[in-house]
Amino acid sequence: MTQDAARILRQPLSGLPKRLTGLGEGDLRSLLAYETEHENRLAVRQIIGNYLTGINHPEN
């Protein structure tokens, strides 16, 4: 597991503002599992980074 993935897993996702939780905790954990098992790591990391910064996620 990458350091970024470990850091993300330690964060309380339920505590993020609603507008940042477009993917949901299960989706983020699925992305992290995918990131560790597949070669398309850069794209997955970009999605995770977007999730954490609230980029490209609609207001709920």
C-alpha cells in the first residue's frame, strides 16, 4: 500500500463536508484496492486527489 493510500484510509471520511463525498467511502476504498492491484495507478491517484480536494464533484 502506498503512503498516500495509507494516509487516506486513516482519515475519517464521514467527517468530510457533504460536497466532498461524491464517491462515498466504499467507492474510495474500492479505488484504493484497484490502485494497489493494477498498473493504471496515476489515473486512480488523480481520482483520489480530486476526491480529497473536492474537484469535479457536484454539490449535494
